[in-house]
Amino acid sequence: MTNRNATEEPIRFAYWVPNVSGGLVISTIPQRTSWDADYNRKLVRIAEEAGFDYALTQIRFTAGYGAEFQHESVAFSHALLAATTKLKVIAALLPGPWNPTIAAKQIATISELTENRIAINLVSGWFSGEFRAIGEPWLDHDERYRRSEEFITALRGIWTQENYTFRGDFYRYTNYNLKPKPAVTPEIFQGGSSRAARDMAARVSDWYFTNGNTPAGVRAQVDDLQAKAAANGHTVKVGVNAFVIARDTEQEARAVLQEIIDHANADAVKAFGHEAKNAGKASPEGEGNWAKSTFEDLVQYNDGFKTNLIGTPDQIAERILALKDAGTDLALLAFLHFQEEVAYFGEHIIPRVRALEAARAERAEAA
């Protein structure tokens, strides 16, 4: 497929907000990262100054895999927005605990209070134990995505239409008017690697997040997604997960990666892998996120090591351009020591990426 990104918009950057304890690796390696509010307010200001475009809060209801403590995503997102002026925050929502009525009002209010800087990430759900713990029904794999699609359809309808009426299997509205509506319709993100996830994104989502992968692996998903979106008359952008280890030499960066893996909490990694892979096997095609993940991959929740943003700033910048060539619009990043490494990424890697993009644009213009 033709590379749609080579000379178009600059690739964007987002980071995982550590509003859940334990950081972004299932490892006992020391991390200078904290889940508390003060740490995160400072972090989001660092990220904004560094040139990040988005921050993504996590949604968890139960402890596990090192995540013993969790701040609620929407309230935490609002606190981060109050600490910044430009960066957008993506709040995770989970159908079941939320319904479109509550979500529409929450997000519309936050949008008005923060100059339209709120977005959502709709998480269809992969952890059955969490749903059971909070008394929510656990639907079959494709039914979860069918509910999510209705959720997005209803949410966007509430935000944009007067006297909104909708008749779905999960949500129903009759002449509903939300006022005030958001001045700008918030962006809607979603994740997943199954067929149902991509098909839903190709119909209704603004953004599709995929787990970490090689450029070739990303390209295969993007080609499938974009072909289906085009057939639906829809456009969707793509974000890929990555864990960044930037050091002066590649040897140093690889040593850090090995240390993370050597200190992995083996029982927690195996338990996470068991639940995550079961969720994917429940799909009709028997695959989804984490289907081909090894023990080492699973030490990072989102297969972020696979994306290989591990090395020197020059190497990482080149690899980000390769992901862009594969159809990626956004890199969703995690780090070991968030505050200092986000600052380092902004100082040493984003300028290199922009320089590479500018050089490419000049070559294209001259051709």
C-alpha cells in the first residue's frame, strides 16, 4: 500500500500516565516513577514542555500485576488538564461501569473547562476477573466490541445532535438533548488487535491503538484497517505502543532492557499473560493483543519492547520514522523513569525526528 505518512503530518507523541502503581513494567527493578498526584502533575508539565501532544490515563478497578493502587481515569485526567495549557489528555472509559449518558456529560463539561483538550480511549475490556469483581456482566469477545461500537455511536450522537434518538441492543435514547454540547467533538481512541477491534475502528473510531510491533507487523494491521475504513467512507488514524530506553550507546540501552527482564516478577507476568492471551483466544479468529507475545514481551504490558525504540537517540529517531512509514500517526510511549526520560526524549529525540521529517519533506518537494 502507498505510504500515506511519508510527507504528511508530523508524527505525534503521547505517553502513558502512571496513575496506576508499579510503573509500566511487571518488574521489581527500581523505578523513579510514582503513581501519586504531585508526581503526575509535574510529569505532565514536563511532557507538555518536551513537545508531547497527548497523555493517556489508565483505567483499572482491581489490584494485580504490581498495580496495587489506581487513581480513577476521568477525574485524574481533569487534574492533569488543570496543570497544563496545551497538551490533550485522553481519559480511559470502560463500557459497563460507564454508559454513554454519564460519559457524554462528564467529557462535555471537562471539554468546556479545559478549552477542548479532553479525549477518550474506549477500552472494551480484556480482564474477566475485573468485571466479576465489580459485578459487571462479562460478554463474549465480539459482543464486547459490539457494545463498544454502540457506545461510540451513542456518545457521538449525544454530542452532535439535537433530540437524539438511538435504538441499539445495549443503549437506547429518545429525543435526548445534552446541553451544553462540546464546542469541538472530542476525539475517540480505541485499542485492540483482533479482527473485531479493527473492524470497529474502521467504522466509528477516530484513532486506533495497536500493541507494540515491528514496522512490518504494524503495516499489515494498518493496511487491513485502512482498506476497511476506506470501504466504509471513514478515516481513522493509528497509534502504536512502544517502551523507550534511550541511552548514549545501544549497549547501555540493551543492558537496561535486560535488567528489567532479569528482575521480572515471574508469577505476575505469567498471570497477566494467562488472562491477556485468554481474552484474545476468545475471539472467533483465536487471536488478539498478546497472541504471539513471549514471556519477555509480556514484562511490558503493551508489547512495548517489540517496537524496538531501544538504543541511541539517532537510532530511536530513525526507528520512529520507520513506524511512520508503516502508517503510524502517533507513538504512545512508556518509560522506566518517567520524569527524566520524558524530558530527555523531548530534548534529544523529538528534534531529531522533526529534522528527519523536514529533510524528507524537502527531498519530496525537490523531486
